[in-house]
Amino acid sequence: MKLASLASCAANFVFVLTLLAVASGASSNEEKVTQFFEGSETHTNNWAVLVCTSRFWFNYRHMANALSMYRTVKRMGIPDSHIILMLADDMACNPRNAFPAAVYDHPRKTIDLYGDNVEVDYRGYEVTVENFIRLLTGRVAADTPRNKRLLTDDKSNVFIYMTGHGGEDFLKFQDSEEINSYDIADAFKQMWEKQRYREILFMIDTCQANTMYSKFDSPNILSIGSSKKGQNSLSHFHDYDLGVSVIDRFTYYNLEFFESVDSSSKQTMADLIAAYNTSLIQSDPGVRTDLFARDLAKTYLMDFFGAVQNVKLTTEAFPIGKSK
Ligand SMILES: *[C@@H]1O[C@H](CO)[C@@H](O)[C@H](O)[C@H]1NC(C)=O
């Protein structure tokens, strides 16, 4: 407990020093500092919170959904120290998994979403509505380890992805409880008031997903859902070796899009959304932009998915990856 809080104090202290160095502009790092701040005075890091709320083997696809986004944000450059992965069940090690320690997005089995270096931060029965809300709002117990904390501030862009069984205005957590659209709206409001984000990209793949962002009323939130009110979100690729559907359509086509993109991409959120094909997804994805201040055609994917903090000065100041 002491160690954890000392570590975070030390990090804050280094951060303050970094800011002072930046402000004075006199350090030998001047050139890097200039790059760092070019066009992004108010945006210094990206975080991802990826949540699969389902348990049990027949929900394999929900874990594959969350791991698809995990693969994507890691490929683009967000380090594990800035990714909070919540998985209610571990399909990779399920005795019914004919391919132990692997999770696939497609029967051709070319992409192993589980791989060798998945870091799960909240697992099993830790994936609760309460823990999710506490994570977002920063109301965690004092002895909570660093990997279970969302250490964001008003310069952080946060990608929040959720998947599981849901319906109009709710998402089930492990068949035992539900989060509703007001709960999430309230958590985002608290986050805004506590200066815990600059912008949020909220994405959800569940039935009637678009109802889940309907209650948001805080600034700078871009929301995307997989299906409209009254509509199911459909699964994809029944795998006869596994006996289950491996992924959901909406997330699969997001993954497919991202697989063609790398961290040097200049593609925008508008490009991603334009690529949604309802005849393939078989539901109507929704996009809510009224709370979001920027033009989607000028909002780069990397503004959320990229390694904004991947600049010499800051990576030296934060030895990310070693903190866990
Ligand atoms: C959407 O997918 C269908 C089925 O593959 C295809 O025929 C159609 O051309 C696609 N539409 C667009 C706009 O790409």
C-alpha cells in the first residue's frame, strides 16, 4: 500500500519537474519538447478501458470482442500501463477450448487475440458494476495497485469499449447485475467534474447498444454503438471446432478496419465510421457527435489509439511498462 502510493507520488513529482522544464524551455530537450507540444497543447496521453462483462463458454465472442480492441490499441502504441482490461471470464484457459491459451476472431485462426502478453487488470468476479464505476471516477481504495487505476487527467483522451449481453438502456455484468445508461452518464459527468478526461471515445457492442449513450450529457464525448433500439447485435463466424460463434459482427468489422491501419496512419474517425457497412454488420451502428467539439474528419484515429506519450522526454520521465 505504501509502496504503491509512494510510486504514484514520485511519478507526480517527476511530472511536475517535466512541466517546469517545458515551461522554462531552456533544457537540452527543447527540440523534443517542441515536437511534443506541436498542435496538442492540451492532449498528452491516451488511455483505454476495455470491458467484457460476460462469463461462460458460449459467450466466447464477447471475450474475443474485447481482446480485438486490446490488440488494436496495443498495435497502435498504447502501452499496457495505459490500458485497463476487464475480462469477466478467461476463455483461453477454459477446459472446453480446443485451442488452449488462444482466442481467435475467425475460423481461419490466423490472429490469436490472446497471444503471449495479455495483461488482464480486472478478472473474474472483479468485473463488477461497482469496480467499473470506481475505476472511471477514481474512487478506488487506497491500496489499489497501479494497474487497477485510471490515472488520467484533463489532458487524457480515453477510449472506453464495452461488450456483453445488453438491452434497452442496460448492459449485464456476469448475469448477476446490470449497469444502465444513467450510471455511465453519471460516471462520465463525475469524470468531467474531476478533470479526469479531455475527450472520451465510447464504443459499445451489445444488443440495442445505441441506447447506452443516449443519456450522456457531459462535454467532449464521441459515442459509437453497434445497433439501434429494438435491434440485436449479431455474432459472426460459427466455429465448428470450438462449437461457438467467435466474435460479434460490429467489432469484427472494426477490427478488420484497424488491421489495415498502423500507428503512422492519418485516417480519421470519419474514415472508420464511413467504413461501416450495414449489410455486413447486419445491424445499424449509431454515432453520437453532439457532445463532441471536433470535426470527425479532423479527428485522427491516433488521437485516441496512438501513443501520444511516445516522446523521448515523457517516456524517460515515466518509465512506463516498468510501473506494473
Ligand atoms: C457492403 O457489403 C456488401 C456485401 O459484401 C457489398 O455488396 C457492398 O458493396 C458493400 N457496400 C459498400 C458501400 O462497400
